[in-house]
Amino acid sequence: MLKEDGKMKVGVLSFQGGVIEHLNQIKALGHTGVEVKKEKDLDDIDAIILPGGESTTIGKLLKITGLIKSLKEKIESGLPTWGTCAGMILLANEVEGQEEKYLQLMDIKVKRNAFGTQIDSFKTHKVIEKISKDEMELVFIRAPYITEVKDNVRILCKVDDKIVAARQDNIIVTSFHPELTNDVTFLNYFLKSKWMK
């Protein structure tokens, strides 16, 4: 539960990928970051971030460790969750051209590496009106994007007419990596959302 001083314990799934960058931003906002590798690490956290990285590797480790079941149950029970890049793929109900499925908690279809390979990584700047009036730097690295959403999914941002950020109930996903910038606006939005009790 959120403490009276507004400080939170925010878990970061820590098998692989951009873990330290998320932990640094959590600390920069005055909260406590918790590395999540085992089921007990899910105890007493107020939110969780599923970072960018290699979705296949992270997905396999979720299954090998048995964490996938308890993590899914926590998120289904309302744990605020943010998936960046690979995290978006882990949360999607469907991934184009891929039979392997993971958490299947968000009514979206995702295309992996949709913007191209590592060499096609790019940055852009955009105002995401639902989050801030100020322009934000968006960093895309071998990024997926969302190709289909159900009616219960709220689109937060598009780039080149591609859906790159969305929200459903207590889950937010982004194709881009706010943790790779010095801007904590997106993390602040996530942690201050109305689901935080």
C-alpha cells in the first residue's frame, strides 16, 4: 500500500534488459526500486515495471522460475504495471507471427521489431497530451508497435500513425524507452495514476 509520505516500492522485473535505468529513475523520484526475480520479491510492492530487453529470453525465464503465474495473478488483481518495449510484448494477448505467449493480460496485438533492426533505432519528440503539455523525447530501439486494440484499450500515443503507447485498466505499455532519457515525466504519470491507493 502507498505510504502516507507518498513513497512507493516499485518492482522492476530483473531477469534481463534495461533494469538499472528504471531503478535509477524510480530513485530520482524519491521512491524505492525493488529487483524482482523471485515470487517473494512481489510482496509489498506498489507497482511493477516490465523493462525492455529480449522478450523471448525474459519470457523463458518467467516460465523457468515459475514467476509467470504469481506475476499474472498480481497484475490481474490490480497491481499497477508498465511494460516498455519487450514488456509490451510480454503483456500482449497476441504477437504477430509468434505462437509463444506469455502473460496475455492486455487486449492488444503487437508486432515485434516493427520499426526495424538495431540499426533502425531512432529518437523523436512528441507531446503526449494525456501525459504532459511538454514535448517528450521518445527513444525507440528495435521497437514493437501495436497493430490492433480492443475497445477497452485506450490509445495514448501514435508515431507515424503507429500505436506506440496504450493503457488498459491498471496496465500501461510503451514501445519507447522513457528510462533512456533524463525525463521522468512518464514514470511520474504512471506512479501518480488514479489506481494508486
